[in-house]
Amino acid sequence: MYDWANSAFATTVMAGFFPLFFKKYWAGELAVGESTFLLGNANALASVMVVILAPILGAVADRGGAKKRFLMFFAMMGVVMTGSLYMVSHGEWAMALVVYMLAVLGFSGSMVFYDALLVDVAEDKEFDLVSAIGFSFGYLGGGLLFAFNVLMTLYPQAFGLEDAAHAVRVSFLSVAIWWALFSIPVMLFVQEKKSHGTVGLAGAVRGGFIQLRDTFRRIRKLKETFLFLVAYWLYIDGVDTVVRMAVDYGLSIGFESNHLMIALLLTQFVGFPSAIVFGKLGEKRGARQGIMIAIFVYFMVIVWAYQMQQVWEFYTLAVIIGLVQGGIQALSRSFYARIIPKTESGEFFGFYNMMGKFAAVFGPLIMGWVAITTGSPRLSILSVLILFVAGAILLALVDEEKGRSQAIAINAELVSDRNPP
């Protein structure tokens, strides 16, 4: 249900209305390349903040048994900032970017602790399917609210709204309400394992920094885990860049906004069943093989996007992305959960999210830089290819069984150290 809750932000705000509204409403006076550059920088800066905080917060949460508390703190930050976008006036692009970056920080920060709860609610053999079901429901929930929001923007008078701009601003409010409402079940019904016992905040912070130092040392022994993190850092950068910059790219090459919104809806609803299919594929053929298939599909999508001319091509690419986007995210999460020490899940998922968000610094920056220096949005999208290629090469070198054995050994050491005979 938390996937269902926060995916409204990922879909309506991050991928859909914010880049559109920023380009047309808040930064309408700026040149196309300049607004792309500013949006890319905002996404990058928000990611840098997560990079700095994620591993530290993960360690603190582990020490204090506080994954749920940190999850809800960041979720509520995202909720408040998303609702605040309603109050940003026409032309105030700088304020819009600041509020948006704080909302992204809330969204991304909450995911550190949400992902870490996977090892508390499922066994190893269930990771692929449980992770995929979460992403699948995220696509469905995010898609349902996005569909409602798109209808509001297409027919604002039917909803008692002044115009499409008013409808978009109300959509930001609807996301905040949706996110808050459907975050309630995780707090009420998910049981977090207290692997270290509960300690006070000061003790948790102090212990968290000690654990962070120790984890940096341990990760050198977990060579397969480290190699996977670098591979993930590269290919998920490409995925996140496509999510965050697709609408901006479509606008830059002359497609109408209504077509882009409908294409995003297609991605959501195709993604709902496809994520579950990838979960089953992970169970039967292995998570890495599923990730490799998705990377290949993304490679072909970028090549096609570079040369597309007609809006029907954007629709087609949206469907294709929907087939693999949830799958690559879900299988990456479950693959990683198998090759980390279970007692340090918050810490290690802090690193996982750090690598993912650190990657998201470079993709939008590369696109923005190429767009503003060459004046060609097509070359900017083509620049993302190198991320998928490099990620696939490194992923092919990861030995999952060896990584799992290393993680089990480290986990046994940790348990022994905390429970001496």
C-alpha cells in the first residue's frame, strides 16, 4: 500500500505534471534549453541531498529499530511540500524548484526505509514476487489518480475549476492527500523486526555513525554486493532519467502536452501486470536475467526515441517502457536483498538508495548539458545510452551465489558479535 501511496507523486508530479507545468507555466518565459537545464539541475541537486543522507539515516534506523518512523517522517515531508506546489504562482520558477526538490527529498528519503522493510515482511524465496507486487500496485494506484488528474486538466469546467492551470495545481493537492491517506496501512499493520533492540535517539545516532563506519569496512569483503551496486548505479540512472525527463523531451521536440499525459497513463496501466510478470520471471529464471532483458529493451527505446517524428511513436514507446520499468525496479530490489546481511538491511538499503539517487545526479545533468550546449534535445536523449551499456557489462560480472554466501557469512559474524557465548 505504500507503493500505491507514493507512486502518485512519482507519476503525477515527478514524471507528469511538474516538468510540464514548469516548462509552460512557472518557466514559460525561459528558452526551451534553459528550462531543461534548470529542471535537470533541480533533479540532480535533490538526488545529491539523498546521497548524503541515505546511508547515515539507514544506519541510525537500524540501531534504533526506527525504519517505520523515518519512513513516515520523510513521507510527511513529501506530502507537505507536494501540497505546497498549489500555492506557487505563475512565473515563480525558482520557488517551484525549491519546493519540488524538498518534495523529491521526502519521496526518496522515505524509500530508503520502505525498501529496507522488505527483509522484515518476506522470506528470501518470496523477495522477487513481493517486490514486484509492490511495484505493480504502485503502477495501478499511481495510474488511477493520474487518470483522474488528466481528466481534470482536459475538462476543468466539469470539475468546477477555472482552467487547465488551476486543474494542475489542484492535482498537486490531490497527490498530497492520496500519499498521506494510503501511508496509514504501513504504520498500522507492518511489523518491524527489532534486530538491535530499541534505543534512544541519541544512542541510535551515535550507534548509527559507528555502524556506518563498520559497514564501509564490511562492504569491501562483500565484493559481489559492491559490484552490483556500481552496476545498479549506472543502469538505474538511465531508468530514472527516462522517467524524469521524458515529458520534457517530448515537449522539446514539439509534441503536445495532452498526448504526453495520455502516453504516461499507458505506461502506468501496462506496468501494473508487467511488474508481476517480471516477478514470476525472477522466481523461475533468476532476477539478473530479467534485469538484462529490461536493459536491452531500454537501449532499443532510446535509439528509437532519438529519431522518432510522430506522436504515435511516443505512445508506442510508452507502452514498451511500461512492460519493463516496474520489472527492472522490482528485480533490482529483490536481487540486492539476497546479497546483503539481513540484520543491516536499513544500512545496506541506504547505500542502495544512495547509489540510485547518486546515479540520478548524472543522467539529468548529462541531458541538460547536452541540450544547452548542442541545442539538440535528440542528442541529449541519446547520451543516456552509455549508462545502460556500462551497467549491463558490470551486472554480467556479478556472481549471485557467491554474493549470497558472503552476505550470510557477514551476517553470522554480526550476530555472533552481538550475542557472545
